[in-house]
Amino acid sequence: MKRVAAIDCGTNSIRLLVADADPATGELKDLDRRMQIVRLGQGVDRTGRLAPEALERTFAACREYAAVIKGLGAEQVRFVATSASRDAENRDDFVRGVVDILGVEPEVITGDQEAEFSFNGATKELTGIEAAGAERLPGKGGGRRVGLERPFLVVDIGGGSTEFVLGDASVRAARSVDVGCVRMTERHLVHQGEISDPPSPGQIAAIKADVAAALDRAEETVPLREAATLVGLAGSVTTVAAIALGLNQYDSEAIHHSRIPLAKVREITDRLVSSTHAERAAIPVMHPGRVDVIAAGALVLLSIMERTGAAEVVVSEHDILDGIAWSLAG
């Protein structure tokens, strides 16, 4: 066993995983897994810079995470930064702050690297299980069977970008496109400084058009329609799954490896885009930081399912964070 700490800093959230990893068995035992919504990408699409208040929120989370890492005695730490810090002119301010707090330099990875981490994190526990749900997986679903026909298409819908990775036991093709729940919200749902509540039909159509164009770009590299199993990652997907499952509180064990049919995703998306801020906030499983961006995130997921022809999405709580942890354990 090797004790490692992985930090994933995205456009909307920053997450920590401290785990004991055993490369021989493929087991990753969580010791601490936590997330904060810091909205690092606030305004980046418009200004090209990380906002001072966004940086301070992120550094406050880093200070908390540094204490957890020290307390648990992780041997190695890896900090990966994704879309927002790739795009920002003042990303050096971000790098200096992280080094001062955590003692490691954030790796501002490419979209392709991000995609590979996501794929490895989501599929490592699946690749030893053969043939279209022939095995039961752990979790509160008990008898739930996960469709494991290959190839997998792993889709990681982040705040600023979405990664598409097609592969079997390893990656065959990957592409990152600049479509995410925060970016789509800021680009299309903000009018005179306020987020539309609820969005207008024209705004919804604009998001769909933007996502469709991004899917065209993704398909230049990744044959999306060849996927046998669609695996969905990150907060927009897990929140839609939690709503679909009718949970009264967020339960990652129940969500992990759940299967959400296309019709249910469409129904929930329609509900979210027609809801007010107050109605979305009242949903029991809704994280306060996702209230304003979940409608755009659900639209991205629905568009992907419609484009690929997926009858369902297999939801994974294991994603880029787990992939980062495994990269330290090898």
C-alpha cells in the first residue's frame, strides 16, 4: 500500500482524495475524499483572468486540504489544475499561491492529459469485469448490473470543458472541448449581470447549438458513436443521477454505477431548465454551488446522449481524482 494525496482543481470545484493504493490488486481505499465549490473560473471566459476573490476562495480550500494531507501522512501529493487555469493570463499568481500553501506546484495539464486521467480513474475497476453486466458491482444497488460492453466512452463534464475518451483497457482516442456547465452558464444565461431565472427558449437553444458545435469538434478525433457503454463523470452527471434516483440526500455509494436512462435524463433536464433558482435550490441533493449551473450541465449531458445514441449513462463517482491518485501509485 502507498498513501497518496490527489488534488483536482477545476473551473467550478476543488477536490481532495487521500487514499491507500495497492497497484498489485487495483484497490484504492479512500481515507478522505472531499470537495468545495470555489468557482475558480469565475469570469475567465469574459476577462481572460482569474478573479482575486476566486483565487482567495481556492487558496482557503488549499489551506484546509494541506492540514488534512499532513494529518493523514500522505507520502506523495499531486495537484492537477484544469480548464480555468489553462485559460487565464494571470495563472502565475495561482501557481505561486498553491506552492506557498501545499509545497507542490500545480500541473496545468492539457485537455488530453485530463482525459486520460479521467478514463483511468473511471474504468480501472471496470476493466477486469467482463461482458455486458455479467458481474455485480459493490454499492447500495446490490443487484444492480452495469453494462460493461466495450469500448467505453468516458465523458467528464466539468465547469469549463468536457473531456471525451474512448477506450477499452486503455485510451484509443481523446478530445477536450471548451464546453462546461460554468462556461455555458456565463456565456448564454447571464443577462445584464444576472442569471436568467428560468432560462428563455432562446438561451436554451444557444447552449444546445454551442454544445452541438463542440460535439462536431470532438468527433473529428473521437468516434463517439462507436461507444458501447457511456460512462458519465463529475458533478453535473452525479447530480442528475441523484435526482433520478429520488435521493433525499446525496449518497455517493448509491450513485456510483447507477444507470440512468435517456428518457429520465431528458425529463430531469426539462425540469431543471424550466425551474427558478429557488425551485432548483429546494431539490434535496442540490449542492448550493451547483444551483445556477446545473441546468447548463444537464443540457450538455443530454446533448451528448442524443448525439451518441446512448440508451443510458453509467454514472461513476470515480474520475480524474482517482486517476491522479493512481498516477502516484505506480
